[in-house]
Amino acid sequence: MQLPWLKQRSTAQGCLGIEINHGRYWAVHRTQRGVISSFVPEDGEKGFEKLAEWIDKQGLGGSPAVVCMDVEQYDLQLVDSPPVPPEELTDALSFRIDELVGAPAADKVLQAFPLPGDAYRGRMSMAFAAITDRAYLQDIVDFCRSHDLQLEQILINEMAVLNLLANIEPEDSVAVLRLEENSGVIYLYRDGALYFTRQISLGTDDLGLSSLNVEEGGLSMQPNSRIDVLALELQRSMDYFESQLGLGAVSQLWVMKPDGVDVTDALGELEERVNTPVRLMSLETSFNRQDSEVPLTASLAIALGGALSYDLGN
């Protein structure tokens, strides 16, 4: 599925995708041969110093780069869409920055994109508005300049996940769940478009997935698990997609591999509660990878989704 924002430029260097997640930096180097190398920060490591060393060591100076913003650094809001063409939507909504976030517009940057016309059964015209600090974007620009990276785009996570789905091409609507240690996010997509996203204050630690069960040789749900709460959060979101957005039932739920925890044992329990097919979002078979020993956990997957925004050509 070809997406309209893909860069139509070819380079032998490929593209560097970078994900910033709670102040930690992850990266993948993608060429026409696939993902040929990746950078994973050590536990507790924050900032870009180690990533900068890796870029220099890999000889990636001069490469095109796509950076996915830290979810803590932008606010994604669903707003009424003014009656303007899509290409004028960002300018039209930028006049409302101070109203949307209660901060001076001069300090913020807004990027908007419309919901498809079939959302809300066509009764309302809505759009997503992503708002972030201008100074934060400048920090990303400065980092790329200091390491001779050709910054092509700065993306929100939702668009990076959409790039992944565009390459996998699910047959129907799909919910994607990403879990961090103490938080999570639910994305709902259909036909190459984002329809809904929601943050949840529930993570792998809350689900009892932070400790190793030595006897069983793996990670498992603990007796005080809050998986019922997670299932309820997911069901509410999928019900909203079906009833309020009027888009029918979500056909499947894909769980992104968390960066530090194996959730495989929990998927069956989750599937029983939401009554929707649940599977791990495994990307290893969908992308040609030269560094296949490094699993594509959520942060590397987002970095890859960013890199997929850059069209490598033939």
C-alpha cells in the first residue's frame, strides 16, 4: 500500500529510523536489503550520546533520517475539522493552538490530518491535531545537524505504526496495543487510516509481567493481575470504534512486543476476555532483516515505521 507522504528519493545509504521513547533513543538502519543494523539502549540509558557513538561507528553520517517523537513530548487531539482542503488543514487549525493547549502559539507547532469521511457515519468532519513544543523540534534538528544526518521527517508514533500496517496490509480493521512498564496506548486503524487512539494508565508492571517465573521458565501472569482492567479498556475502545464511529467490529487485536517483557503467555487470557482474535505483532517475517537476532520490540518497530516513510526507490 503506497502512502502519500512517502519520500520519492533513492539512496544507496538507505534510511535511519530513530524512535525516542521516554527519553531513550532506539534506531534501525534500513536499506533495500532490509534492516541491516539496529541500536538498542542499555537499561537506564537516556539521551543520545550512545546513539551518536553508534552512528559514527556505523559510518551513517550523511544518511537520510526520520525521527519519531517521544510520546511524552506531543499532544494528539481529536478536533472539529474546518471546511478547508486537507492541504490547508494545518494552517487553519494552527490559529487554535492557544485554545487547544493553553499555551502561546509562538512556542508550539501543530500538524493536522483529517479523519476519513466515513468516520461517525459521515455526520461530522473531524481531524487529528498533533501539537508539540517548537524547542523540542529544534533539539531534534540540532541533533541531526551535529551528526550530519539529513532529517527528512519528524513523525508521531501513530503514523509510524500506520507505515508498518501499510506494509503488512491487514485485510480488515485492526487494533494495535503498545504496553510500556506503567502505561499503554491503543490505536485503531482501517484501510490505511488512523481512526482512534487512546492512552491508558496501565502497563506490564500492573499486569504482573515484570518478574520471571523460574519454575515455568518464562514470564507469566501473577495472581493479582489486572488483565480484566486491560480487557475492559480495550473493549471500550473497540466498542467506540463500532458504535460511535460506525465502522463495524474490530476484526483483530495485535499486541506490539514490549521492549523488556515477554507478553506471549498473557495473549490467550486477553483473547478470552475481549472475544477478539489476539496475536503478537510479529514483524520478523514481514521485513527482510539482516540483524534478525535482535527482536523488533515496540521501540525498534516504531523506528522502523519511521524509516518506512522514506521511499528507497528501486
